[in-house]
Amino acid sequence: MGIDIEHLKQELLRMSADEAPGKEFCEALAELARTGRFELLKDALPGVVYEELGARYRRDADGFVKEWRKLAQEMQQGFLDHAQRRLTCLTRLQQVASPGCAPAWQEIQRALDSQRNDLLRAAFALELLGMVQPAVSRATDLRECVVGAGSSEEADRYLDEATRCYFFGLFTACAVMCRSVLEEAIRQKLPAALTRLVRTRYRGAATLGNLLHEVNNNLHLTGFDPDFPSVANLVNDTGKRAVHQGLLAEDEARECLQNARRALELLLR
């Protein structure tokens, strides 16, 4: 049975509209006020909140009901935008906000959501659903990385992370992790004499560039495939560009990942 991503997205949108945090609370408050049962809120709300709302209700009962119905509507209609903004606030730098700059419904919704985290849950769900089809398309560009010998658990984890970064559109991070997987794999394969030389010469902090320099100068001693250094240098160059010269495009990340996999196949024959 096929998985219909668009259907899942529409179902998420429907659930978000029906179950937006605060919507039910605002509707219930408006209905109690409309039917003259406002006093039932006394045991449900903190005393200071009940007194403040009661004063506003007594001043203008009809206006009070309209205001809370409007807030419920705004919470429903703006929930997904608010959810995405909530997530963005955690991933980017935020300037100090002026007091009261957020709409009242957002402040209420955020306060009511402090325990359930429905805002973040909806934002992640929507974002991850949007990643599925692009990730599938990127995965079809790759083939399995088949090697004759293993490296280490850490190298496997680096490769896994680099590949997932590519799938999910984290292209710069993908290139950085590709460097890490080759660094780890080379360290695992270096002969003992070269390992001691590298540790002494670079004081235990050799970069991929340092390792490749030593490999290239001692290729016969390492027993590595002669094609390995040139392919690995392509990965190193892209990784350095990712770190020092700006964000990478998708095709650059794909090429870097493919080169890293090819280098591992040459190294681990």
C-alpha cells in the first residue's frame, strides 16, 4: 500500500484546525459568558484572573463574548503560522522583543501550550512531512556503499549522519560530516608507524588535510589504493569550503557525499 504524503498533510491541517491550543478554552469561556454562567469559572481560574475577567465582563457582556469568540477564531486560523514561528524562534537568533508586541491570542495560546507542546509538535510534523518526498528523491541518487573490510562504529555513525543530512537538505552539514568520516576511517587504517608520526607531528589534532598529506607522502607504506588520495582530497576541498566560504548547494553536497563513499570503497577494499 502506498503512503499518500499529501493525504497525511491534509489530515494534519484538519487536526490542527480542530485542536488548536486555546481554541476550546476561548469558546467555552465565551459560551459561559453568553449564557450568564460566568461565575462557574471561579473555581477554574486563579483568583486574580477571575476578578479581572469578571470586571471586563460586567462592563460589556456582549463585547466580552465577541472578543473571546474572535480570539478562538484567531487561534484556529493562525495556529500553524504560530507553530512554525515557535520553532523558528529556537533555530535562529532572536532580537529582544518589545513588551506586548505579540497578539493577545498568541500569548494565551503559548501559555496554555506550556505543558502539551502542541505548537512544536505541529511545526515538526508539518516540516518533516514536507521533507519526505525530497528525501526520497535524493536517496534514489545514491547507491549502497559496499566495502570489503569494516572501519569503526564511529565511522559508520559519521557516514549515517552525513547521508541523512543530505536527505533532509542540510547540505553544508553533510559536507562537514563527510570530512569527519574520512578522518576516522583513515586513522583506523594507518599503519602503526604512521599513526605515531601523525600523533607526534600534529600533537593529536591532525585534520583530514594533514592525514591526506601524510598518506600521499607515504602511499607505499600505507598500502592504500593509489586512487584514494585524489578522491579524498575532493571531499576535503568541499568540506573546507563549507566551513570557511559559505553554505553549499544541493549538487555540491551530493557530489561530496558520493566522493566520500567512493573514497571509503577504495580505502576499505
